[in-house]
Amino acid sequence: MTQNKISEQWPALPYSEWRDTFKTLHMWTQIIGKIRLALTPLVNHWWNSTLYVTPKGLTTSTMYYKDLLLKIDFDFKSHNLIINTSEDSSKTIQLKSRSVADFYQETISALKDLDISLNIWTTPVEVEERIPFEKDYAHATYDPEYAHKFWIILAHSSKVFEEFRSKFIGKASPVHFFWGAFDLAVTRFSGRTAPVHPGVPYCAHFVMAEAYSHEVSSCGFWPGGDLVDGPIYYSYTYPEPPDFKEFNIQPSGGFYDLNMREFILPYDAVRNADSPEKMLMDFLQSTYIAAATTAKWDRSKLER
């Protein structure tokens, strides 16, 4: 696999083969995401906390500490975490098999060396194993090949998500990476307020209330986990109309999962398609139409 450009192929990413790397990398992104959360003002739906796909991995984008500007990047090609500041100072931390505790301590030390001192809440969110970062020696695996494959999928997916987002003139989120659930997402809004969200396990109620304060149609990529044994694309709406799940969507491989309460398209169906980008776009567009139609959105004012 070339490390210099995006592979022409959409790589396989079986959850069972990179589970340990996934869980370690999930915690590493939570550490960096919580740093971003600490250094940015609140933006509606917690958009200030997310990471973004780059030509090499994931980034916080620009953050602010006193009079200093900084950003932190995961580079899944050279396999480094890179901290850069507006004072032309930088720190590099190698991405390799090491515990979450060691990664956390080295990251905080690197920030202190750059005269950046901050405190973050070190308990992970949206996961069952809530080991504080500084005590987590259970997750300590990093396979660079699978980290790079994961980035390739994010890169391919973000291209399609950006095109999908461009077709909407109503309020829409950026294409961004949520480190809590470890998924790449883009969300459209009807413009109407929503009932208070009932909440999800392992996440503060006020977080979900802010995230779902308004009606949404949201879609994204998730590499899998306990609920789904393998990577998927998903699409859901909140609040969900009674007939949403019965809507006819495309492609034929997409289906409504009663446990997750989302439409799902297996990633493997996309990667093996004659035109992966077209199949993915069909899924995104048809599930949005399902949401907008059954929830009676004013599509004439929201779409190009």
C-alpha cells in the first residue's frame, strides 16, 4: 500500500482484525478532542469539539491558548501526533503501540513544554470501559497499517459527504469526526426545534440535549463495534416519524436496523460496488428524502 496517495481501492477494515488498535486510537482521539473542547468556545451542537479529515489524518484545526494559536494533527502516513503553534514551535509524538496512559502523559508534557497548561476531564465518554486516561494501561495497541486504512476510508467518505452537504442550503454541519462515538458525520437541519433528547448510555444528558436541540437528518461512517460487527454507513432522523423506517431507500443493500434505529449500509457493499461513490451518494440522498418526506420538512426552502 502506498503511503503517498490515497489508494484507488476502498480497503477492507474488518473489525475483528483491528479491534485493539481501534480501541486504543479511540481513546487517543478522545484525549485530543477534549483538549480542543477545553480551548474553544461552545458552538451549537458541540461542533467546537470535533476533529476534521486532512490529507494525512485528522486535525483539531486552529485553537487558542491566551495569545497563542495552535493545532494538533494525527498523521496516519508518518504515524505521528504533531503539535504546532503560532510561535513556530512544535512537538512530535510517535504513534506506536503504547498505553493510553503513556500517550496522555506525553501529550500533556509536550503541551507544557510549549507553555500550554490546561486541565481536561480524563474520563472517556460514550464507551462502556470508562478508564481514566492516566490509568488506562489496558489499551496499548497501534497497528500503523490499519490506522492508515482507516484514514483512507475517512478520506474517500469525506469527499462524498462534502458533495452531499453542498446540495443543501439550510443549516448543515461541517463534515466532521466525533471522537465520542468515533464516527465521521454530516447533519442537516429542518430549522424546527426538537423534543428534549432522552439521552444515551455513558454520555451526560445535557450533552445530548444540546446536540439534538433541533430536528436533524444525520448520516455518517462508523467503523463498527459491539452493536455491528464491521464498518457501516448510517442514516437516522431525530425525532423519528412513525413511518420513517418503512420508507423505500437505495441501494438494495441498505436496510433499517431495529436495534440501532437507523438505516444502515454495510461498508463492504460500498467498497465492492462498481461505483462506490455513487452507491454511497444514493444511500445518503435517499435516506435524507425518507427523513424530509416523513417529517414534512419544507424541502423547497432547504434544497438547491
